[in-house]
Amino acid sequence: MRENPQESEMAKPLEHFTHTDPCTDDQLHELVNRALQVAGNAQAFANALSGRLLINLFYEPSTRTRISFETAAKRLGMHVVNISATGSSVEKGESLFDTFDTLQAMQPDFIVVRHRDEGVAEALAERAEPGLHVINAGDGTRAHPTQALLDAVTLQQAFGDLRPLKIAMAGDIRHSRVARSSLALFPRLGVADIRLAGPADFLPTDAERDGVRICRTLDEAIDDADAIIMLRIQKERISGLSIPSDADYHAAWGLTESRLERAAPGCRVLHPGPINRGVEIADSVADGPRSLIRRQVRNGLHTRMALLLELDGHGAYPGV
């Protein structure tokens, strides 16, 4: 019988980070705490991984995630190579696995991969040679584990304790890899009240379970919520569904200042980006005093620094 990693008393050190399931609860809490340590004194970790090589292998567009990994690596003193499908041998017909094997023959320490197909990062991790760490920067609609992790870091930074939080997640949840990773991660960090809301076609069919409920309206979801995570419509992943106009969507599902008044007085607003202003969120909310959106971006840097250190085996951090 295969051992359940969540129940293992002697968890193996992390080799890859393709999704959160293989991690123990202790490892997930440790990653959050390490990221908070980095956020508290990022300069203490300068050049901690000097000489290591990280390759960003991105088959889909990205701003925050790719630049965040690149900046995190450079803050740690690493060399960075960025590769996209456009302009590479992929355009000549080279397969993903051949591209990966070519890159790992150059002996990088980390390969960060983003791909439109689900399960790609896990398949590459199984193919990786010893000493190479594979990190999932988003695969299809399946997972975006570092985004979920940085969102947890941002919430803990803001509230101090995740366990009592009531978290609303609204928008295109069905096609969002961020939502899937968050729904896998947050309960394991102690969150027991998660509300989901969105148009019927944008809601998953398998999400409702203990601690997670589907709400009929955005107002119902955000009522007395401590945190609200807004998600954009994933138009690039939708086929065969009717997408409402921007104005109609905003009227029914957009987070406005008046709607935000239904939430708890100290409620904070998150969005993984990119933001479609005036669609899922109003300008005044995205830029308002309750918004943690820019802090999410900053914590993306700190969280990814902590992850790189953890995968490299840096158990003791300097200066903290």
C-alpha cells in the first residue's frame, strides 16, 4: 500500500513543487513561515544560492509569475535563463520532452515550467535527473501551487491566523488553476469556511465538501467574509460556453464598493491577476485601502525565494 505523504512521520525533503498534494501539512506550514521570514528581511538571503542556474520554460504568456521567479532567483544570486515557445525550437516541431531533455543536459538546478496542458509539470518531474528541481508555474486548469501559497502568505501576514477566516472566492472558478490550488491548500492550513460564487457555467461540479460551499450570488458569498479573492474570466480556456458582456458580468458578479460593505469590517481583497477592471472588480476596490493585490505581487517574490531555498535544502536561514 502506498504511503500517504500527509500521514508520514518522516517526510522526505521536497525535490519538486508541482502541486501541494505530495507535501505534508508540516511542509506547507513551513513554506508559509519561511516566506514570512524572507518577507521580514529579504536582504538576509542575498546570494544564498550564488552560482545556481534557474531556467524559466514558459509555453504560455506570463508577467507576474515569470518575472517573480526571475527576480527571486537573482536576489538569491542565481543565473537565470528565460525560454518561451516563441523563438525556440518548439516552432520547428520539437516536443516538450525533447526540449526538457536538452535543457537538463545543461545541468540547471531548477526548471520552472508553465504549460497549457494539465499534468505537464508532474511528468517532467518524473523525467528529471537527480539534483534538478521542477516547479509548476501553472498547468492548464489543474494547478498553480506557488500562487496559492503566496496568497496564503499574504492572508497570514494580514490576519496572523488563517484558521478563523471566512474566505469568499468569486468568478470563473471552474477554469481557474489558482482556485483549484487554493481549494487544495487552504483547508490544509486550517481554513474551515470557504464560499464559492460565480455564474453556473463557471462553477466546478466537484468543489462542494466540508468547509466549502457554493453560493447562489456574490452577495451571499461575501456576507461577513474576512477575505475575498476575485478571479477573472479565463477566456483563453473556455469553449462552447456563452460569456456575458463585460457590463452584464460586472452588474451581477463584479466586486464594487457597495457590495464590499456586506463583508466584515476588516475584510481584505485579493486578486491573482491579471485584473480585468470594470469586469470582475471595480477600480475603486482594486486600488482601495482594503486591497492586498500589490502585496500579493511582493509576496510572490518572497514566497518563491523561500521555495527555491527550501528545494535546495537550505534549512537554516541567516539573520533571522
